[in-house]
Amino acid sequence: MNQEQLTTLLRTLLQFAGGIAVGCGWLDADTATTLTGALVTLIVTVWGLYVRRNAGLVAAAAALPAVKAILAAPATAQAVPSPKVRPSE
């Protein structure tokens, strides 16, 4: 699942939950909209930081069929479970 798909799914689920909260009278519509926007922003930011860490970037590169081998720092190579990723010496 890519980041755009995750964002869309997350936004839809939060809008659904916000709709239930508004329907039950727990929140007003403006508060639900504000909370949905804030939560989507925070969660997508945290997800983006996680995916773009060194091991995440190397794992994404190793998943590409055109990539045959990657030399990485020993700690990064250990964090990526791929036979394509080898520690540099």
C-alpha cells in the first residue's frame, strides 16, 4: 500500500468515525472535521518519517526488480531482511 492509498483509507475511516460521533451527538460537525484533518496530518507525517528512515529506504530499493545488490552500513544491512542487501566492509 502506498502513501496515497493509506492517506485515502485513513481519511475515509476517520470521516466515518466522525460521522458516527456527530450522529450520536458527541461532537459537532466542525470539531469532527478539524479532528479528522489533524489526525490525518499527524499520522501521515509519522508514517512518512518511519518509511523514510535508512532501513526503509534501503528496503524499498531492494524491492525493485532492477536492483541486483545494495551495499549498506552493517546496522542498516542487518535491519533489512533481503538477500540483495549486504553490509559494506
